[in-house]
Amino acid sequence: MSFRNCAARGRHIVLGGLLLGLGPASPGGVFAQEQPVPPQVVPRPEPTFSVAVDLVTTDVIPRNEHGMFLADLTIDDFEVLEDGVRQEIASLVLVHGGRTFSLQDAPAPPVAEGIVLPTARPPSDTAGRIFLIFIDDLHIAYNQTPRIRDLLTQIADTLIHEGDMFGVVSTGPSSIAVDLTYDRKRLDAAIDKVTGAALPIADIVQGADFSQQGPAEVRWRVHTAFKTAYDLLRNMEQVEHRRKALVLLSHGYDFNPFPEGRLVDDPRYGTRLAGLDEDLETPDTYTKAGPVFLDSELTLELAEMTDAANRANTTIYAIDPRGLNAGATIDESVSPEEWRTHVSKTQDTLRILAERTGGLAVVNQNRIDDALARIDAETSDYYVLGYYSSNPDTTIKTREIDLRVNREDVNVWWRRSYRLPPTRAEATPR
């Protein structure tokens, strides 16, 4: 309501009392006084609160001492703890050889008095697996294009079976965006479009950016890759009770590549590093705090991506298409030491993404047949264990999961932690 309307309403004043000669006449000839109408009291509605009680699920892969999958476990063989507190297992599903067996159906969520719960979702299709093939062509060299196309063909032949869904997304000029589908022809068409578009080392070195935030082009590429992967994983949270894997193809990430090479290449400061002028100082913006800041930012990006994968119960399998690295090519303007440091750092980022989500990092090796066979096995035979958390404190965002199997000589993999999704108030920008 506008201020003008409010003022107009304020001018309408009801006058009480006897209005001689204007009021209606009563039967006795006396003008009756109009009685004021008592205001109606409108009851205030009781507030209601909507609280979502979600089933926490984790994939569990138990193997014996010989590496064989154990398919004969029951719900009584498992024990799960969250932050050290034992939880009641609500559901257990066995997927063995692509076939699904429900060992314990999930009951309805626990009802808390005074809480309005959302309606239950219908159970989703549990047949087959879901693979997200994430081609980070912004971090794959152009000369690796034939190799990565062969690698994708191997992935299609080894991992994608009948009944499996898959999606393909790229980060750069390959411009690939294939929604989840069963159609293998779409995967073949996507493979033909893949082209590496990583920033050449010469361009990084000659850029000579000494700001605390590192080379701007490098930062944009890294942030684009992580943002794309993060959005994919957020969408995967909606898919339940299926084995989900993100196959990441990338050279890895580094916010501050070849710092000495970039400094030497700059004509203003290269003479000092070459020993020709010891009195020439480095730029004020290029301090020891710069690399520390950039490494912290990279750590934060890795943590956010692994948190998103764990919330979605999605395993990351990272593959470096470079294969076995012998060293930089002869025409690269960086020292062998800096090249090895860069490769080690980028490969470590792939290892972190894989290990923190229970996956596998395939780095520094040319033959990946065994690695793909292992990925196929891990995504074909597993249990899906679910429970409703007994911890009502929503301020504790990160929850640690500990799982035990009451068998001897069993090696078990499971998701070690998960993080609560942000509330609506937390997600709304201020």
C-alpha cells in the first residue's frame, strides 16, 4: 500500500455521538445513536517449521584378504558411527554384478513432534550405474588430443555397460554438454569433438604476472573447472540409491605455475636472478605471502569439491592423460626442477580429489587397462548403507563416518565424511 493511499484512509474518520436531525429516527421519535462495532480479533496463525530429515547413504566395498568382494554380508555384520555415536542402520542394498538386491528397505524418517516433514519421494530406478565423464580440456594440452580421444574410447568400451547412464561435460572450447543418457552414439559423437586447450607454458611464463593472485588467465581456468564440477555434483545429490562416479580427465591444477621462470622472463627483474645485478629488487607485490595465499586458495577449492562429491555420494576417479612424465620438452623455457615441481603439484591435486572421495588417481602411468578394470569392479560390486543421523545439531556441518564389519581379515572402503547442505538462509547472498 502506498503512502498516498494510507493518508486517504486516515481522513475517513467515524464520528460517534448524537447527530441531531441527521440520524435515523427510532419508533419512539427519538433519534437513535449508531452503536460502534467492536473490532474483530483475528487469531494469529501458529508458526510451522519445515525440517528435512535426509537419509545419509554411503557406498561400502568390503573385500577379503585376497581382494575378492564379499557378497554374503547382512545388516547385522555392519556397524556405523557418526562422530563416534553409533547409528541405527535404516537400509542396506547389495549391488553385485550389476544386479540389485534390497537386504533392508529404508523405513520412513523419524517423526519429531511439532515438525512438518516433506512428503516422501518415490523410489528411484536402481538399475545400472551413473558415470559423469568430466573432460577438463582447459587443462589438457593440445598435443594430448589424440591420446585423450583414445582414452575416452577405452573408457566407453570398459566402463559403460548395458543399463548404465552417462553424461559428458567439458570445460573449454570442446563445448560438450551431454545430459544423462543411455545412448552410446552420443558418447561417440562427443569423443570426436574433444580437443585439448591448455594454456601453453610459454604463454604462462611470458605473461610475467607478479600479483599476489597469480596469473589471471590461470586463475580463471582453474575456477572455471572447479565451478563446473561443483555444479555437476550438486545436481547429482538428487539421484539416490545408484552407484555414481565422476571420471575426471585433467592434467591437474596449480594457481602459481613456474614462479621462477615467470620472474626470470620479465626484463625488469631477470638480470637480478641471472646474477648480473644484485642490487635490483624484486617487485613489491611478489612476496613470500603470494605463493602461500595461492596454495591456501587451491586447498579451499579442493575441499569444496570433495565436500560436494561426498554429499552427493559420488566417487571421483581422476586420470591424467599425460601418462608417464619424463620431463619438459626441449623448447620449453622452464628449468627441469620447476617442471618436476609443477607436475608433482598438479598430480597431487588429482590424488586429493580421488582419495578424499574414495576413488582412484591414475597418474604417471601409460597403461591404464588395469586401472579401468579396477574402476569397473569397484562400481559394479558394492553395498549402499543408509541411516538417519541422530545428531539434531545443524551447526555441526561436517560429520565423520566410521564403519566396521564384524568379519576378520576384511578390507573395507566407505565414505569417511559428509557435509550438511547449506540452509536457505546460508545460501541466500547478503
